[in-house]
Amino acid sequence: MRTLLLFPPQGHFTQPYLALPSLQAYLKQEGFADTHLMDANIESYEWFLSRDRLAKSRRRLQEAGRWGELEAKSELNYSEMLEYRSFSQSEVSGDWVVENIEDAKDVLRNPNRFYDRDSYIRSARCVEQGLNMISAEHYPSHWSAHGFSMQHSIQSTEQILEGALDEKGNPFIEFFREVTLPKIKKMNPDLIGISLTYGSQAIPAFALAKMLKEWKPSLHITCGGGLLAYIGKKMANHAEIFDWVDSFVLLEGEQPLLEIAKAIRDGKSLDGISNLIHRDENGMVTIEKEASSASIETLPTPDFRGLPMELYFSPEFIVPLSITRGCYWGKCTFCTLHDVIGPGYRGRSIGKVISDIRILQEKYGSKRFYFPIEDLPPNMVRKLPRAILNAGLEIEWWCDAKLEPEIFTPEVCAELSASGCKRLAFGYESASGRVLDLMNKGSQPNSAMDVIRRVSDAGISVTLYVMVGFPTETEEEAQSTLETLLENSEYFEEASMRVFYLDYKSEVFKRRADFDIEDVFDEPRMDLQVYHDFSTSSGMSRIQARKKYLQMLTALKSHLPVFASRNLLYHELKSHYFLYLARAGSVENLLNGPFAEKKVLPLALKSRLTASPALRMIRANFDRDEVDQAIEHATDEITLPRYQFDSIAGKELIELQESTESVQRLESILILNEMSGEIATISPDGARLLRSLDGSRTLSQVLALYDTPTSEIVLDFLKHLLQSGLIEQSSSIGVAA
């Protein structure tokens, strides 16, 4: 009896996801020793982001000729702008990506190179541009470190299955055929468990399941994970789905997976296995009763054996360890996690947690830990730091927590810091007490900010989750939240913002009248819809909330150094930020020490100006800045969840086509700065000026070539080039320009 637990694309690439190592440990503990792990997600990144595969992608894009077709147009409509953005990036950066991708991966994995900030940023952008090339090759599909989408919506069972068969748009079919299937055939398992955690995994997972069934019809394929808690029962309404897979596991997987393994080993049916959906021997879909999960105290330490640890894009293994399950608060009216991840809150004993940490640290030699929990419960806020210190464990860790003023005293915060806590993320949400009461957050603005200050004063980096557009929230209340955050921006490093979306499992959805919700809109033929658009009789409209969100995002970016646009990749790759923070030793050292972004000196009149030697330029018939701005403004009023933006189709796409003004031809120069990986757009005149800067003239001599009004424009342009890293100035003592 051989079992394979598989994590499919697309997930993040910095560390393994915890669910499968936890399931592997449990199955082995219960006697199923022939259990194995496969992370097809990280293997797909490694395969696609290779010199050979990207060179093939580059050739395919050139042979397809779509870039030339777009360049030949007199104007671009909305859909063509999206194409132009993708293909122009590949056109200017393609050769550089092919030449540098292997080195970029090495930088992200090598502890001796990762902490060189300039190398890190350049390498992260190289990876990003590599994924854009694969996306352009399979356009309109879009793959990034943070998601994967196709023209097929994951809100529809029918479209998921269509996407699973779409050879042109689904890059993972080729990968599965070339890499994953041969490995699985060699292993020849009897049971495969596929983890479906993110919506971005749905289409790739069913594509693989289809291929596996064609190879070995007797193979039992079961799917579990957080995504199925939302869509599993809905998807089961389509009986044909069980031609692709054999069963769905709902809620926590240990006990159902064990019972499935026993049934397959013993040749028995699946009837009666709790938390399972399957098709019985008569072809009828059966939803079994729900039952309690295995006791968290009896679960073994996660077992990561079998995962390709050398492939993750991280120089150190940040060990994920779940020390609780469920949410101890479980009352937020917008949240559904406490309803879909298992039966209530359960905490592992402090003794077991310390034992887990010690075992994993000794096995993997890592001192970095992430506790992927909903909230650090009050008893652990007090007890865990002291236990870590008493055990002599030298670790650095982070997790999410709830704003509890009575718990996070200055003394407790100091002990958290002493135990190695480097970062805490809090659900701040709003500075309005009225809104927080509607959310049932159990916190108030002033006392919540007191906690944030105490944690920050203890030397712990703070991330705040902020929500805009909760039903009945007014524009004035959202503005008050922004002003409060800006006034206290010295006490937190990140703000993770989102517009409120109405989840069909939430209390807000169930008690719509209590939140002044007048109408809820269903998407036609979208049988798996989780989030719904809606209208209210009070507060901001959905469009107003979206615009307020964009305004707040812009304002916060300008005030938070880690959140700044030049640091965006650095910010979004959360585990990378944590590693930099841990290496720097403190937030102050991170922002102002050797890991900080190098300050650019002001232009001096006596300095000599030289164009960066590492620039690649191509001529373009449309201005990329104008294209980007048009795309951004076109989506200002879209109230879909952000993850659905890349798969806008049907009615929404037609409306965007009609409402978005076409972009006209305007010759420009697209520039790739190979030193930073950034792409910029300038005019042909600007490019001629840039090329003329060979170090032979000082700034004052360059400006002297123009009349006074023009020289002021040129000076501003040169300052922009300097800030963008496109020109360099020699050291000079002189009057600043």
C-alpha cells in the first residue's frame, strides 16, 4: 500500500506548505510507512524558470509574432493593452532573463548572496520577469509568485474542467507530462492525496488528476484542503467530477485520510467515512456526516522528508509549525475560517510545542520558525515566550495575533522579544469603534493602538491588516482610519490592505439586514461562487470603497519604507522580509543599517553624468507608462476580489472594452536596467539625452546646452533618471542642483 501526498501548482515558492508534512507524519504514525511527499508546485517553478525552458519560451514568443502585430496597430483597446503590457515586458527583458535566471535562483537560495539587497531585488525581479514570459507564452493565462489564472473562471465547475484540458492556456499540462507523470509512474502509488488550498491550484490539480486517471484508472485520488471547505459540496453537485477524482475530504484531513488508506488496503468501500464526499457503488454521490477531528495533542511532529528542500527560493528553511487549530476568538462577522477549518479552537500543550520546536530544529538545523495560526491565543502569549527561554531554544519566529490590551503588557512584549519573536501581524481593520463593533472584533481603536506601540517599542516588527468598505462604513470613517495610521506609522512596518468581500459562509451574509445590505448579486452560471458583490442602503458604495482603498494604499506606501514601491517584491515575499528582519537584528537596522536601500545623493552641478552601462533599450510604438495608467484607471471601479482581476471575461470585459478609451500610437523607448531588473519608459528625445551622457560633461555643462525653460525640464528629467538608477554621477563637491 503506497501513498503519495502531492501539493500542486500554483502556490508560493519560498517554503513548503505545512498540511502534507503533517499528514505524512500522521499516516506513518498510524502504520502506513510507505507514504511519500511530492511538491509539484516548487518543481514547476524550477522547471519553467530554467535557462533551457525560458529560451524555448523566448523562441516561441518570437515565432508567434504577437508583439509585432500589436506594434503594427494604430491604437490599442483594453484587451490589447493587457497583451501589450505582457509582451512588451518579455520583448525587452527576455534575453536578460534567459541569461540570468540560473544566477537569480542561486541568489535567492544562497545565504552568502541573498542578503546583498541589490542582488536580491535584481534576482527577485528576474524571477518575476521569467514568470511573465511563461504567462505571455500562454496568454491570457497569468502566472506570478502570488497567483495563477486563466480565461476559465475558478468560480465554475464547468470552466475548471475546461481549463484543465486547455493545452494552449494551461502551462502545467506540459510540465505534468514531462516531469510529474514520469515520477509518479515510477513510484506507482495506490492512493494519491492532492492538497487544494488555494483557488490558483484548482485548474492545475484537476488537469493532473485527469492525466493520472488516464494512466491508472484504479488509482484512488482524493482531494482535500481549505479550498474544498468552500466549494467541495457545490462541486459535488456535478457527479461527473468523480470521473476525475474519487473523493473529497472536508475539514481536517488526518482521520479521513487514514480511513481512506485503510479502506483501499483492505479492499473495502468508503461508506461511513466521516467528512468525506464520494460516489458510492451505485454511482450516487454521498456526503458523509461530519465528525470531530483527531486530537491535536495526539498528532505527531510534522515530517518534511521527501520534499526537495534545496529547490525552495529561500536561503534558510523557515519551519512552519501549527501550534493551534481554529481561532480562539471565532466571532468576527466577516470571517469564515473558524467555520471551515475544523471544529472549534484547539491548542497544543506548551510542552508539546517546545518538543516540536526542538525536534524540527535538530532535524533541519534552522532557527527560523513561522506559526501559521489564526491568532496567538492569550495563554500562549504569556506562556510560550517563557517556555522558549526556559528551554534554552535559540529561535526567531513570527505569527498572527489578536489585539488584546490586557494581554500585551510592556512586560509580556519584552519577553516576546527576548524569546525571538521578530514580527507580529494584527487584525487592526479600522479606526472606527462603530465599525469594529459591527465586525465583532472585540477591540477598540485607542487600546488597539496602545498594543501596537508596546509591541513596536519592544523591537518587534508590526504588520496590520486593514479592511476598507465594510458594510455601512462611511468615507469619513475610512479617512479617519487612514489618518490614524499615518499619525502612528512609526509603530508599524506594513499594512496589508483589502476591500471587504462578502463571503457566502460569513455572518454578514447570513444576517444581511443587520448590515444594511439591500441586494446580493449572483454571477450567472458560476456554481462555485464564494464572494458576492452587493449594495447597501448606507455607507460607501462598492465603487467608493474601491477608490478609497486605492487612495489609502497610495498614501501608506509613501509613508512606510518597507511598503514603498521599490521594495514591493521585498514586501510581498513575506518569508523573505522575515529573514531580512532576523538577519538585521531589529527594525531600525533593517531600515537604516547595511540592508537598507542605498540613499541616492542629490545631483550636484559639478558632478559628471554617465548613463548606466547595463541598459537594454528597444523602440516601441506605444508608451508603456500610458498603457499601464490606462489599465490601472480602467479597473479603479471594479469591485471583484483582486484574485479575479486576471480572469476578467464576459460581461465585465465587454464593459471595460466599451468604457476604456483606446491608447493611441506614441513612439517611446522601453528600457531594462540590468542592474536592478526594473523596466522604464522614456521618450525618444529622452533616450538621445540618456545615450549622450558618457561622463565627459558635468551637470552644469549639460544644462548649458538648453535655454532656461527647457533646462529646468531637463534637470527634472535627469533627477528622475538618477532616482531610477538609469544614470550615475561621479563624486563631486558642488552646489546641489
